[in-house]
Amino acid sequence: MPGFGVVVHRGRKSGREYRTPVNLFAGGDGRFIIALTYGPGTDWVKNVLAAGGCEIRTRGRVVRARDPRAYRDESRQGIRPVERQVLGLLNVADFLSLTIER
């Protein structure tokens, strides 16, 4: 199953810090892919896109992620086959890709 993580981001208007639990997938080439189960129009996605990145807490570590890119992929490429099937059953085809800062 996917990894779980928390996206730490700031409100676009309030500047307040928020924490949003997500399902993370290793996208290869130093990227995370997040399935947008509630769609790309949620406030946390808008916050990450506006800020140009966020902090991700997963598996006991904290990483900075940058260059967010929201996209739609009906074929769900970049996701392992089992998760691809589950996301297909849930009709999830929107994703957020982020580059992990090293």
C-alpha cells in the first residue's frame, strides 16, 4: 500500500500553518506523487501550488518538497498496479507531483 505522510503547508491568505494527511507514492527520480482523492480544488492543494512547495513528514523524517505540479492521469501511471486498481475503483485520476529537495 502507499506510504502515509503529512503535508505541512501555509494558508494563502491567513499564513496559518496546516497539516494534511495524504497517501504518498514514490514517483522515482526523487519525486513524491500524492493521489488527490478529494480533487485538485482543495485548499491544501491550492496552498502548496501557490507556495511552490511544502514540507512532508513521512516515516519519521521531514523533507522539503518543491515544484508542485497538479495533473490528471486516467491511466494512473507512476503508481504500482495494486494501488492503480484501487484508485481506479475510487475514480481517482488527479495527482500532485513534488520534487524532493536533497
